[in-house]
Amino acid sequence: MFTQLEDLCRRLVHEHYGPLVEKVAAVLIEDGRLALGRIIARTGMSALSVRQALAVLIQHCLATHAQARDGARQTTYYSINLRNILRLQRAGLYLALVEERMGQFGLLVFNEVLLNGCMSISSVRDAVGYKQFGAAEKKLFAAAVAKLVRERFITAITPTDTVTKIDRTMQAEAQELEKLASVPMPKELAEIRRRIAAQDEEEYMSTDVVGMKRQAVGSGIGGAPKVVLGPDGQAIILNDVFGSSMGLPSQQQLGEADKDLVDDKQCFRVYHDRLDVFLRNKRIINYFATKYNDAAGVVLKTMLRLTETHTKTCWDKVSELVAAPQIIQHLPPDADLGGAVDMSGDRFFKDAAATSDDSSAARRATQGKMAYALLDVLRRDVSGVVNKVDERGAGQYRINFERAAVMLRDECLDTLVMNKFGSPHARIVRALRDKQKLDEKMMSELAMMPMAQCRERLHQLTLAGYVDMVELPRTADRNPSRTAYLWYVNPQKQAGAALRGALQGIINVMDRLGQETGMRASLLAKSQRKDIVAGLAQLSQNERTALNAINEYKQRIDVATIRLDSMVLLLHDIVPGSTALAV
């Protein structure tokens, strides 16, 4: 674990939950999995205070607990979740995302769940003043809650959520071993572990939404519709209010006969992994929109929207297959793809480029052909993010999230090297990434710089952790004069160096903000008085100027924190193998 990661997690817990909770969290961060007695001994706090602090951490999904047999008794062990602690500073991005996709009522519900850690919908209603809502507002509120649960912005709390995956696996393996009459052979143990892994995979791939229930909608006895089969075998709804009409219902009436409702007694929590998927998808869209044009970003955004229902976490390697006609059909009505691709020299698209018909049919045909062209451009991109799987007809496409993560990581690292060292250093890193191991002579030729300058810059990058070196001795005595030195790029080490820098940057920003607010603590305390809040006229001109300056400074600090946190999101949560960085 990085020392910067430990320090930042402690600061975040202290900022959000206070010094007592931070003291318990610091012990778990430093020592890892501990029993309650060890936590009390290490913190020096009372047992009641430690239990209350642990309850706060578990309530907000920042700590997990599991029982294990310790001799003749059961002992409960507690551990901390560093990944969720880092997500505390991402709350603003989550709220903006929910407001964009769910509206004001969705934001209202999500904000309450985010503030309280886990919460039932009935408690959310009490907190937001549901009884004062009008009939229309109540319908919008219920629709927003159902959409949040259905699209997994919030997810139901289950007994396994407060237990780590390793503990769940160990408990399942222990239960299987108890069923055996003798000590298992290696082959039997491997089969048990294979079954447990298959069961975990099945649960992960399940599309069932926990917390939803089915309720019949109609006006029959007890509010439920009466459904019978007509003479031709089709379903007929008998309505007691409007008489026993035997007319066949429409497809919309049959579809509304059953309706998804959220269980009011079920507790829900924020599904951070799902929200990180949406943030990752935004970065992919922005990358291709910047590289090509806005129309390419619109096509890719439509493709991601169609596949995101099956994408649960950022660790999914590929998306579901989606057909090209389906992508074109779901393009936004106001999407302007005209002129996105130069098709003047292509015979297949010549008619679409030359058409001047303004009718809706002609516009849709031109839109579709432009979309086909953009899909072909994205498929041929060197990053390999968009793949065409089926060549029959218009084809089927999928997104390779693993390559997309590597692409975003390389772009982030190139930007860091460019800003920290300069253009020549960034050129060296890109050359090593493309050609792998190179000696100084070949490196200087590829980077187009003298060998002395190339050697100096290579050493600077090596000290910063962005470049590695391997020795190839020609003799057994390993004499430096008879040893070849090859330079190469280690992606994991690069990501680790960049992550340490981003974490340290967030710590420095927090320290600077604390220093600036401490220098003006008296002015800030004065501005919070009720008479001052009612009107700033009681402040002098110099005080108003200083207050505006500190507010602008806070905004710049918040922007810098969001930029650094987006880098942490990429390097710590999105990039394949990033989980090893948090160990």
C-alpha cells in the first residue's frame, strides 16, 4: 500500500465522519483485518465508542466484517474498504451524473441514500417530505425510485454485502469441506473451488434486480385485473368497473397489467461500481469525440447506452454485442451527422453525399449511411476499442473495455510526462511503448536527439518511475563496459508512479486549502453569522473582497481536486490489474 493512499484515506474519513471514526479507521488501514479486542487495545478508546465508530463505517459501506472460528468460540473480524473511502471525494461527480440521467427527483432520492449510507425507501420518503408532495409529484417520485433501482444506480443491501469476497469464499469452502467424511484429496479440493467460483460467476452475471416486486394493476376485485382466454386463444381483461367487456386489450394495456414497484422495506445503498462505469464511458466518448469529431462521439455514446445495461463494473472486459441497425435506430433525433465523414470518393456513399432531398425519409437514409461510415472509422481505429464481430449484413459490434482502459491510461501517462518533463521526454516514452526494449543508440535515433541528451532524459524518467532498465552482461564478471543496457516501459510501474503523484497532489491541495482557510478563519466565521448571511452590507469593502477571493480560491481547489480524482479513478479503478496497486 502506498503511504500517500493511507494518508489520504485517513484525511477523508476525518473530514466526513470526525476524529473518533478516523482513529478506528486508521488502525484498520495500518494493521488490516482485526478483531474488536485488538481495535480497542490499539485505539485506547472505550468499547462503546469503537462499536459506534465501526457501526458508522459499516453503515456507509466503508468497512466489512466476517466471523471466523477461533478455538472454541466465534470471533468477528473487521476490515476497511480503501476503494470506497477514495470514492467519498467523488460524490460531486456522482450527483451531477444522477441529475443528468435521472432528473431532480432521482437526484433527491440518490442524495439521501448517499448521505445516510444505506436507507429504505420509506425512510427516504420521510426525509424528503413525501406527504407534502402533490399527486403528480408523487408519481414522478415513484418513477424516479423505480428507475434508480432498475438501472442499478442504487442497489439492495444483502447479507453478503458486508462480507468481503475472500471471506465468502472461505466460508463456502469450509461448508463444503464439512460435508466430506475424510480429508479431501487435491482433486476434490480443486473441484470444490471450481464449483464455488462457478457459483460466484453465476451470481455476478445474474440480471435479477433485488428490491423490486411485481404488483398487478387494474380495476378488478381487490384492484387486480381478471385475465381470461378468449375464443381465439388471446388474453382478455375483464374490467368490473366498465362492465365485462370482451374486447381484446391493446399491447399497452397488457404491458401495464403488471408493474415493477420498489419494496419500501428493503434497504438500498449507492452502487459505486455502476457509477464508475458511467464515468468511464464518458471518458471513452470524450476521447473519440476529440480525436475525430462530435458525430463519432454521438455514435459511440449510443452504442454504450445500448450495452451498459449488461455492464456492471469497470472490470468487465468486453461489452455485449449490438447490431448496426440497432445503433442507428437509437441515435438521438437531434443528432447531426451531416459532413461527419468525407464520402465524396466512396462509390457506396456517393448517393448519400450528393442527395439534396430534405424529406424525413431521405434524411434518415443519409443519417444511417453516415452512421455506418462512422462505425467503420471507429472499427479501423488503431486503439482496437470498437470491434466488428459479425460480417453478415450490417454487422454486429462490441466494445473492448480492456483496450479502452489501456488507451485511456496511456493518454493520461503521456499527458503527465508532457506536463512534468516536456515534449522530448514524452516522445521517448511513446517510442519505448511502441518498440519495447531499446538501447541508447536506437533510442536517440527514434527520438531524434543527441545520445547525451537522450541518456540524461532516460535517467530522469527512470528516477521518476516512468522508464525501467534491464542489464544484459556479456561476461560473467558483469563489467559495466561489457554490459548492454536496454530501456523499456513497465505499464504497472508507470501507473503506480502516476497514482502516487495524483494521491500526493490531492493531499497537497487539501493542505493548501486548510492553510488558506486557517489564515482567514475569523472572516469565515463572521460570514456565517445570521445577520451577515441575511445581507453582506455589514461587511466592509475589504472584507467582501477577501471573502470573494477565498470563495474563488475554493472553487479552483475543487476543480483541481476533481481533475486529480479523475486520474485516480482511471489508474486505481479502471485500468486492468489496478487492484494490485491498492494491496
